[in-house]
Amino acid sequence: MNIQSNPSEIAAGLRAMGLSKSYASEIASGKRTPGYDLALRIEKAFDIPPRFWGERQKSAA
């Protein structure tokens, strides 16, 4: 999965990691930012670097 994937694909991947449906959806849509530990798990699973989430949050502000 790459960072250009649509939010529903990202949410499905996060759900496969064991996150709740609502939390996975909020992260995938950009409403929430994962903590650093979770961002590292996401990087290992999907090759999405932790900095992506911080940059995404900055661009939404």
C-alpha cells in the first residue's frame, strides 16, 4: 500500500492490524493522527513513513 491509496484502503489495512473501525477510519480520513508507536507499526506493515502523518496533519491545518 502506498500513501496515495484511497482512505478506504488505508482504513482496511489498519483494521487488519487490529484497530477499531472508527479509529481506523478517522486516521485514514485525516481526522486523527496516529501516535508515534502506531505510526511505526504502520510503517512496518504498509511502508508509510511516520513523517507522512505529521505532514498530513500540518497540511490540514
